[in-house]
Amino acid sequence: MNEGTRDRYVAAGMPVASEFIVSFGAQICYIDAREAMGHMIELYPESEIIRSMYARARQEAENWDGKQLIIPW
């Protein structure tokens, strides 16, 4: 995550809702932009682990048969 990006959102009046470091060392930050933009913003660094996670979520959604609501990873 780029701290400069986070700081620009905060300076624009959008507070940090949550910030933490995950088990593989990536720093994740959620910005509360609901008042200004109507949604939250997730900031995280470029990471093959994160890209793989989103790729798997997409694959699971594309192949979902509509039966099992919770799919264990």
C-alpha cells in the first residue's frame, strides 16, 4: 500500500476505517469514502498473493452452480 495515497485521501476528509498487516506482510487500508463517493476504498500493494486470491474468487463465481452458498477455500 502506498502511504502517500492513503494520506491524500485522509487530507481530503476521507478517514481511515481500518488498517492492518496480513500474515504475508502486506499492509491493507480501508478508506471511508462513503460521504464523498458513496463507497469504501481498499488500498493494498501489488502482490501475486492478492492477485491470485481475486483470480480464484472470479473463477469460483464464473463456475458457481448456484447450489452451495459458502464455498470453503
